[in-house]
Amino acid sequence: MRIENQKVLAALLALGVELKPAASLAEITYLGIGGTTDLLRLKLHDSIPDVVKLLDAQGIPFKFIGGGSNLLVVDGELPWVVLQLAQPDPDVVIEGNFALVDASADLGRTVTLCAKHDLGGMEGLIGVPGSVGGALRMNAGAYGVQIGTYVREVKVYRGAARLIEILRGDQISFEYRHTSFAPDDMMLAVKLELPSKPFREILQGIRICNEKRRASQPLGQKSAGCIFKNPPGASTGRMIDELGLKGHSIGDARVSDRHANFFINAGKATAKDMLALIADVRERVRKTYGFELENEVVVWNA
């Protein structure tokens, strides 16, 4: 979708919006898949309700995007524009045991910066790709750590109410790869409370987690992380592996040889390829094990 009305473009500029026309979401998403549309980068949190009001008045549909790490977007010309937070400087502010973090901040960099201030607890998240906002939305976790454990406040744009709210941590439900945020909510910032820990001890934990990832995950390849959630009491990756599906492909969409719950773009995979592979693997697991796998990756269809 293109915004061509000059008055609308001028109004967006006045609201602190940077427009990137005809942006390719394949260049934003970790899978390297996705069509083209206008990308609106939001520099001012407080202007977001006015930006949305303007788009609503013009009948321009939109979606919010974070870091693009856990997202599969349909190909072609997209029927909506995309809104994304611009990264401020600084994007992380440390106050005692609290880290005040913009949702656009890189998750791994945030973990490292907190560690340099002797604030630990999130070592397991060091290799989880994407932004802090995306981690909040899905309650990202790894190696026994979940970000929701440390959340004390979240600043969020509420899509249904069209306003910005500050939520306490105890007002938010954090579960396995799920939170109580609505699909049209946009994370803006978070206050984390982290335990004090010597930097050397944190660094050792980070090294251990990185070694585990290097040994088991297809780092350096185009991937959205785990495609499916784990059913209660079961490992999706193990089931897919037991079915002999490592390396199984449809077009250039392929089940990773290193981790069976990671699907990679091995060349020029299309969204159609990836969706077909997801559907094929889901059906094989259902027939063999009786589990109806739930997506962990978020799919944007036209």
C-alpha cells in the first residue's frame, strides 16, 4: 500500500513520522520473506494515537511491527502500511536495579548492557533474536528464563482503546510463549527489575548459553526461531526429528538440519513455500503423535 496524499504525508511528518516508501519487509524480517508497503517509523511515543487517528480518518489499514524476528509475511504488494518504532538514543537507562528499556531496543544488547551494570537474571535470553517489545509480546524465554519474570511496568499503545497506558507487571498475564496483550497492542517501553550479580558470573552464564545455541541452532541462517510451540509435556523439535524431517523442504523453505523446530529460508523461499512446509509438518505430527501444533511464529496473511 502507498500513501500518496500530500496532506497526509505532511501531517505524518509533523507528527515525527519517517516514511520509507515501498519498503520490502523481506529486508526487515529474519526469515527474509515478505512483500512491499510503506513503512512508517515512529519517533515519538506520544504521537502514536494521533498517527493512528490520521490513518483511521483516511481509511488506511496498518499493522505494527517490532524487530521482525518471529514473523512470516505474505509476498507481493501488501494491503496495509506498517508502523515501527524508531530507536531512540539511549534506548536503555539504568537506575539502580531497574532498567528502563525502549521496546525498539535489541534484546541481546539489552541483556549485555544490564550485565555491564552488574544486573543479571536474563542471561538465557542473550541469543534470542529481535526487539525487547517482541520479547514482551510473546514472553520470550530460553534455558529456564522468561522476560515476564522481571517486568514491573509496561508502556503500551492499546489498539482497541486507541490510547497509551502504563500497566503494572501484575496486571499482565505472562504464560509460556503467551501474554494477555491484544494482537493490536504495541509495546512502547518496559521497566525491568533485575537482581544484582557480579559481571563475571553473568558473563559465564552468557557464554554457557551461547555455546548451547551454537551447538544446536542454525545460527547465521534465515530463520524465525522456533516455528511451533511445545505442547504440554512434549518437545516439538524432538517429534519432528523422530519423523526424519530434518532437511525436508518445499521450495527453498527447509527444516533445519541442526534443530528440527527451526525452518530456514535456504535461498529464495516464498511465503507460500514456508506456509506449505508448516502445514505439511503440522499434519505429519498430528497423524503420528496426536498433537495439534500451535504456531510460535506469527503469520501475516493478506
